[in-house]
Amino acid sequence: MPVTVKTFANFGEAASALSSDRSARYLGGGTLVMRALNEGDVSISTVVRANDLALTRIDVASSRVTIGAGVTFGRILAERDLAFLHAPARSIGGPAVRNMGTVGGNLFAPSPYGDFTVALLALDATVSVQGGLGARDMPIEEFLQSRERQSGALVLAVACQRPASADAFRYRKIARIKPKGGSVITLAAHLPSSGGRISGARIALGSMAATQIRARAAERALEGRALDDAAINAAAAVAAEGVSPTDNALGSAWYRREIVGVHLRRLLSGLE
Amino acid sequence: MLELRKDIFADERDDNLKEIGKGTQRQDMLGHVTGTSTYFDDHKLQGMLHLKVLRSPHAHARLRRIDTMEAERSPGVRRIIRGADVPRNLNTLLSLINFGKDDEPSLAVDKVRYKGEPIVAIVADSPREAYEAMAKVRVDYEPLPAVFDVEEALKPGALVVNETYPKNTFIYHDVYDHQKLRFGDVERGFAEADHVLEQRYQMSPIEHAPTETNGSIAAPDTNGRYVVYTSTQALFFSLDTCAKILDVPSNTFHFIGGTVGGGFGGKVDTLTEPLAILGAMLTGRPVRYQLGREEEMQFGSPRGAERIYIKDGVMRDGRIVARKIRAYFDSGAYTRLSSYAVVKCVAHLPGPYTIPNVHGDVYCVFTNRTPATAMRGFGVTAMDFALECQMDKLAHLVGIDPMEFRILNAYRDGDMKAHRREAKNTALIECAQVAAEKAKWPLREEVKRMSSRKDGGGSRAAISPTPIEPAPQRAAVSQQRTTYDRAPPAPIHEPPPPAPPPPPRPQSPSHGATRFSSVFGTRRR
Amino acid sequence: MTKTPLQFRHNGRDVAVFVDGGVNLLVALRELIGDMTPKFGCGQGGCGACSVLIDGELHLSCLTLAEAVNGRAVETLDGLKDGPNLHPLQRAFMEQFAAQCGYCTPGMLMAAKSLLDRNPSPSRAEVIEAISGNICRCTGYEPIINAVLAAASSGRARA
Amino acid sequence: MAKHRGRGIASINYPIGMNLGGDPSQALVHSNPSGKFTVSLSSIDLGQGMKSVTRQICAETLGVPVEDVYVDTADSDTGPHCMGSFASRGTHRVGNAVMAAAKEARGVMMEAAAEELEVNAADLETDGRGNIHVKGAPHRSISTKDVAIAAQFKQGKTISGRGIFLVPLSEVNPETGEMSPATCYAHACLVAEVEVDDETGEVAMVRMDSAYELGRALNPRLVEQQLVGGAWMGISHALFETPEPYYPDPTHGPRDFVEYLMPGPGDTCPHDIAVLERPAADGPFGAKGPGEMCANPVLPAVANAIFNAVGVRMDELPITPEKVLRAIKAQGGARPQARR
């Protein structure tokens, strides 16, 4: 079947079109869907686009920021109020990919992609999803666990709390190639503190399981402690707990397990 | 930063030249920066069709049935090409120089021997329609066990990869399963040596990864011929290969190329031209066949893997007295050019050093992986890696500075090389001296004074007595075993006894291709 | 196959074509407009050979749905020259011998232009970042980095 | 955590042209009526500079400015046979063929000039700026343009030449491997410095110093292109590249440029190169070929530098962080060798 492109002015209509047609894919920034079409993926015969302005809105007015699913990484980098997300945004692709790839699309990007989502997971983001039956917000963790079933849904936006300070959120992508490369491991840590003690740490890892996951043992190791060498070493020592990486062209499961603690320690201690 | 050291070898050069030696701008640079350099794909032909190839998902399988009925009826399909449509569906690239037997089909017929082997070609109005038709081709595979390791493939009873070579090795001189190098007596050398070091090296395959993938456009020309725009690295090589496979006179084709988006050896194999031309012949329309990036990476031929064993005997004073090498080139499922690389590798032994006793056995081995081909440094890159890592270990072992160790053993003018030709025009010592100077690597004065033009020849020009039959294994003498020593695997299988090569048989090609020359006693069948 | 009309500005000139559904901008530029300067290197977004500017912003034409540029302005290497005069980047690429096979050059130049349009005095690190989505297999990148830096300083000299 | 630096070296040689010879190339050179020359080849320029280096060889041989020569490559109807662009044979084989063709064309050009100046051709020389004059008497001169016009319209001569270069095929002895593989060899020695992270196994290039002997640098800028780009490819082969990351296990093959690893523009390092020229007896102006050999010394130099840095021998390519880390762990930690 030839490919049909359907463009909607309203995301609700786009969502309906997606959920009613198994061969339909949402175009987003095009980096996933156009590649699939270029490579002869004949399972796609409808491409759905939405021009709804809501999809490209950025709201930074309050301590909770909302980013439309259609916002590109290039736009995030241009937004001074989103400085805490600049490191993850810059870690994606080259400049051209960043001008195309979107926050929403990144949620669906298969390994070794999806680095921005690691940051969102550490920031405990919520994902607004428009399905055939209406819109709802879900925690990003729940979204990722059910991602396979979300392919007929349309993500509208993500939202997260702004970290209290620049130091409270850290991000690092370990890649073989510089300055741009696929992820061997991607790490993000949100480290809220009160009275000098970590409270409610969230550490997220990319390329360490089928989807982005949290390093819960490492989070627990930091909880209630000052971010000193002892706490950092304790977290690093258990960084590999609960991970299930696989071999791929960028690194083996063995290697990822070996170095995840090293890189977590370096991230937490602020070392290169 | 590049510095011309005109002071060195100045007496051998006439530098009184006008154009030579100048950094003149490239003739093609303006075209490159304006985007007007014309690559094969920059030819826009009216009514052009697109060719896509269905590839095997199995590394080794029997093809029980290929059903293209539904695909033939798919919208936009102009023609489906199967193996039976290819006039001469068996070829080996170097048949053009009479080296090796035809062993590779353009489209697989009864068996596939590597993952990605082409089975059916689809010519359609658009790439999308070709892909849709491809999804409708039904192939009934009977998966077979596969072999991926060169030494596994040589074990007795190993499955046969390529029936043309039932022992899974290319055949040299009609009798040997490898190419030999025999110069002096390595066993005697090892017996005399203060240290013996045996090591194993492995290089995995490498993809050429040119930014332009392999491809070609073939179109009926106004005079009954076919014009072919191509990314080939070797215009007549590809032209004559197509003439043979399509069984037509070579002047049927007008090949145009010359501006290519990188090759590095990966555009010699003539992967796309025969099918693009056949598509044009069968449809009467221009046909474009360009590999996608994933196809190029996974199924475009790579630089083949090599496994290399080196055993060296070295004296305390740093002289290497014996070097024995056994190497396996992983050719993948078909020969392509690996057979040639083996001989080039043998010629390269033992590296740029004068060693009185050298013994080499190099094998071209078939496995169920993508056929390998030429790449920049063909036949030499992996061997140089092994040799130079080995040199570093030897220097460490005898406690000599590694730069001085190389200069000490470097070949010089007048020395005899292991392939029994006199070394001339050598310059390894000077390169080492200048590199050391650049890197501020300290060398002793006497080493700085050494020269490629001094102290060569004489006893270094001699060929030591060389046993015809391999000498029997001697009992281990008082050699130091070292921390590098690892138990080397025993030889996998003995070569057949030497036999004289049969007399050459005259042969004339029945196809239209030009026969360039004749190499070895091995002849195309 | 149903075709969709598409109109956009191509290097300052209005063009209109009909495209097949799902066709990318690279195919539209090369096969329908006849602008062969953007190159196919991968179709995956990994090599940058097809880089173009859309409304002044660097994009990969192979991953851009052709229909999505309707009414927008597309710039390719073919539009980089000012009449017969080479752009400073083109001159710098020549002077630095920053091309061998030349296949990545159109994408490199567009990526570099995108940088200099926004940042006329980039650091070496910024140049490296700007071309990080473009693969070159021949040059080892060093001459390309030097060419972009040289073009930037020649631009400053003129200003 | 510690990062360790180390230096390693390698020295190599490389044969020029197809092994055993038997790989001819032809060239045709002809002038138009204005004394501008075209070289017709079927050879390929895949970035190495075939068009440019043969252009300079032709101009030098003819004795005309390089602007008066253009090279047309790779049309099987107009370009005579060439074996192809591989085996570092372009400069040597095609260069020699072009030189032979240009010599023949020059002979006709000098005869035609001699007829116009009414002297013996042996008494003439070119000035490289488009003029032919009597030796020792520069005022008795004629431009190549006027010679070409006279040859075409008055004398009825074609200023053209044919060239072929063939190293005759060598046989190989099956028992001893005795053969004549190549007529000349290029040489190189390279020092690599690396930095190894002993907790992650990552290797970063610090710098390279090298010397390459190439017979003659016909165009130093093109030589530099080959050596700089080739050394980058050597780093790539040493540390990154493979379509089979777990060879001989064929799984997990890369599908794109994210998964197929090559050094990015941020992975380069300073590289200081010296070029030596020891002319080859049968090279065009002594030239050998820089193209194929330039990556080769980098691979072992990097492996040897890693040993110097952390004391582990890396005998399998590519040298991934995983392989380095496994080796460091197997020996119980980094063991830096004597700094050199």
C-alpha cells in the first residue's frame, strides 16, 4: 500500500486517527518514522501529523515546567529557563538531529537511543497521553513500563519539577565517540537535599535494561546521607543492582555492569 | 602538520622540477565545495526504475522453494529477477586474471551461504513498491548449521561452506590449501635462539564505510548498448566482470564513473552493476541499484578477519634469528579477493626486517559470513599489527629500547628478503630516526648514525640452506619460557604432500571479458 | 499512486512539485527539483551528507517528510555561492584541502554555515560540536575543523 | 581512578601496486589546437587525488603549466584500460603511464616547434610557462599555443601520446614462496601516545609523531591529506571499528553510524608528520604511493602504547574499552611501564 500522510490541526483528531489504524505512525520529528520508511518498513502505510500549537508549547512560568511533546531539543537548548535540561538535550545527535528530534519521540526511541528520557525519569516527570478514550497523565515510570502498548497513543506533553539548584540535577552520557555517540550508559541523578542530607534521590540509567530504569539500590544508599565519599561509594557499589543490560554493538552487558558504578561515582563526585 | 625532510636522501633526487612537489590545488576541489562533482547517483534519468534485493536471513540454509507469484502481481513491479535469469550465475572476481574457480552466484539458487546473500531482485517503479513486493516473496528455507571460526572450518569433518572448495580453503597451485614461504631453517633458528616467543593475534572484520554506498545506474543507450553510471573503483574490472556474468561482448557497455564517494577497497567487488544492467536489459528502462546503509554495513563485503600466530627466536643481543608465521584469512562464504591477499601477505613476511630463517603458511579459509574483500592496506594491515606488537614484546623481552630494536633488525640495501629478492631503496632506519627525533625519543649516537645504505648485503644477502620437507620437531633446548608464552594450539591439519603443479593448460575465455594475464598454475574452470 | 502538491522556496526561488506519500525531502530535492548537492549517505540520520537549512535551521533532508516543508524556505549547498562568488566557507575548505572524495562536503558546509550564521566567532570545541552529526571517512576531520575556523576568522577580518 | 599515559611505536613498509605485478594501466594525452592538453584515463578518483596527481605529472613531463592540463577519468569509451584504483597503484602505475604518454606527446610538440623555429628539436627546451625556446637563447622562442596551431593547421601533426605501464607478472614458487611481489616499497615509523583510564578501559589518543618515506611527494598537500586521514583511519581500526563486535560470534552487527564506531571530530589528536623522499627507480619522478600504508603503523603503535601505559598486551582488534578493562582486571590492576 502506498503511504498516506494525514495532517490534523487538532491533537485529539490525530490521536483518533492513530488509534484506529494499526498501520499508522505519528511522525513527530521524523527521526524514527522517516528512517523506518526510508529503510522499507512496509508495516507503516499512514503517517499522522498534528499541527496543534499545544504540542510545541513550553511553560516555564512556575516551578513545574511543562514541555510539549513536539518541542525539539534545539528549542530546549535555546530556552534559558530550561538550563537544567541542556546537558541531556545536547547529548542527543548532532545539531541537525536536535533540530528535528522531539521530547515526545524520545520517549519511544529504542535502545541505544532515548537519552533525554533518562533525564525525565530521574526528574520524576509525568507524561500526558491522549489515547482513543481521552487524555490522562501518568508517571513516566508507568509510561515506560507500558510503552509497548502505547504505540497507538499520542503523547501531548511532559512535565516535571524544576530542580532546586543546578547541583541537584546531574546528567552524563557515556559514549565511545566524541562529541557525539550512541550511549554505552546514560546516567541522570536528581539529588534533592534538605539540611545537607539527600532526601528523595532519584537515579535513572539508560542502556542498562530494555527501557530506561531507576537504580533504586543506589538511591537508597544515598537517602538521608550527606553527599560525601562514603555515601557516594556506597551508591556506586550497588549501582548495578537490578539492572539487566544486554550486549549490543556499543558495549557488552558485562562491560556495562562493570562500569556503571564507576560512572555513577564520578557523576556524584563531580569528576570528569 | 607536515614537514618535508629534503635533507635526507638529497643526493638521490633531482629537485629541479616545476610542477612536481608543489601543493597545487586539487583539480576536483571546486566541484567538491560547490556540490557539482558528479557521482554515479547524480544522473537523473527519465523513467528510472528501482532495484532492491531480497537477502537471506540465515547464515547457511538450503532454499527449498522460492515463490514470487504474489510479488509479481504487486503494484509497480516491472520484473522479478531470479538466479535462473542470470546468464552466467557463477563467477569469481579474479577469474579475469585466471586466478581461482567460479564459486559465487549473483543470486542464490539452491543454497545460501551467508546471512544477507542475495536471492531475488525486484525491479519496480519506486523503492516503496519494490519493498512491498519484497515482503510478498515467499522463501522456504531449510536452515543448516553454520561455521564462523576459521580454525573450526579447517577441522576434519567440518561442514562444507562452499562446494567449489570442499575443504573450506582456497587451493593454491592446484595442490596446496595454503601459500607457503620457506627461507632458511626456522627450527634450527629456534634451537639457537636465546628466547622463543609464540603469540596469537586476531583482527576482526572492518567495514569500509564510504559515505557514498555502493551503487550503479544502468540504462539502455541509443545504440543498443547500455550506459552504466557506477561507483566502482575499477572501471574495466567491473565492466569485464559484467560482460562475463551477462555473457555479452564487453563493448556492449559504456561505463562511466571516476568520481566516487570513497571506496577504501569496498567498491571493487562489482556488487550492483550486473543486476542493475540485467534489470535494464529485462525491462528496457533505466534501473538504479544502490545499497542502503544497513546493507552496506552488514552485507557489503568487509575487510576480512585474520588470525595470526607468530613464533620468533631472538638472541640476547636483539637479533631475530627465526620467525615462523601461520595465518588464517577469513574469506567468508566466497573467494572474492582474499585468495590474492594471502599471497600478498606471504610476500610481506617477515616484515621490514632481515631475518635469516623465515617460515610462513597462510590460508584463505571459507566460513559462513559475508564474503570479505580488499581494503586499504590489503593483506598487510593485520599482519603489520601482529608483527609490530610482536616486535614490541621481543624488545621488552631482551631489554632493548623498542625503537633501537627495530633499527637493529631493519632491512637494508643489499639484504636478501624472504621471498628471495634483494632489498633495494630501503628507508626504514631513516623513518625510525626521524620519527624518534620528532617524538623526542632518545636514541644512542651509534644508532642515530646507522643507515639503510650502509652495512647491508654481504652475509645478509645469503639464503640459508632451506629444508624442502619441514624439519622434524626438535626437542626443546635450553630456551627461556617467558610470561608471554601461551600454549599454542597444535597445527590443525597437515598439508598434503608436495606435488609438482600440473602443466598449464591453454584456455580461451568463452565470454566477452578480457583475460588480462595469468597468475599461478591455478586456472579458472 | 496519489501525488500531493508541494510548494516551497528553494535557494530563494519558488518551486512546486508533486510528491508521493511518505517521500523525504532529499528525494524531492534530487529527483524532482534536480538539486543534486544534498547527498544520500544513509537515510538514517547518521551521516549528515543530506544536511540542508530549513527556515535557516539545520535539518537532515532524508528524515524530513517532503510535505512538511510546504511554504517554508529550504537552502542547500547549491545556494551557498553569491552568484559566481564562493562563500568564505567554500574558499576556506579549498584552501585547507578539507575534502578528498567530496561526498560529505555539501553536508559539512551546510552544518558549518548553520554554525557561523549564529556564531561568527566559534571556538574549536564549538566547531567540533557543529559538525558532530556529519561523517567524513577521508580527511580525519582536522582539515575541516581548521577550514571552519579559518572561514570564521576571515569573516571577522572583513567585518 | 587513574589515567595513565604511555607511548608506543611501530615501523612498517608497504609494497606499491598489485602484488606480483601484471596490473597494467594506460593513458592517452592529446593537445587541442590551442596547446591545452587533456589526459584521458579510465582510472578512478575516489578521493585520493588521481585527477590531480596525474595532472601534475603530465604538466611536468610536457613542460607546460599545470593550468594547461586537465584530466578526464573513468569513461570506458574514451579512457584506455586501467586495472583500477586499489593496491596503492594509482600514483605509481597510472602516473608512469601518464608520464609515458606525455613524453610521446612532448616529442611531437618539440618536433613541431623545431619546424617552426627552424632548429633541431634536440636544441629546444620548455620553460614550464607555456613557451619553447632554443637552449641558451630564450629570445628564440615560440609559445605552445602557436606550436599547437601550427601542428594542427599547417604541419598536420597530432600532438598526442600513448602510454602504458606494466610491471610484468611474476610467478610464485609453490614450495618456497619465491616471487617478485613489488618493484618498490614505501616506509613509515610512527610514535603514538595514549591515555588509558584504568577503571573504564577507555583509551584516548594524546598525540602522534611520524615519518613516512614515499619516494617523492608529488604534491605535498595531497600527501598530507592521505597521511592525516589515513592515520585517523588507523586510530579507528585500532580502537573502534568492526561490523562484528563479538567476532567470531556474528551477532550484534551495527546497522548505522551510531552503532558502527569511528572516531568523531572530538577524538582526533595532534599529529606531527615528516615526509622523506628516497626516489624509487621506476616511480614517476621517484614516487611510490602513500594511500594504502598510512593507517598501518597506527594500529600496533596504539597497542604498544597501551602496554606502556598500563602493562597489558592487546592482541585482538579492535581494542575496545572492554578488552582493556578485562586485561587490567586479569593482571590485578594497571602496571605502568617505564615512561619513555
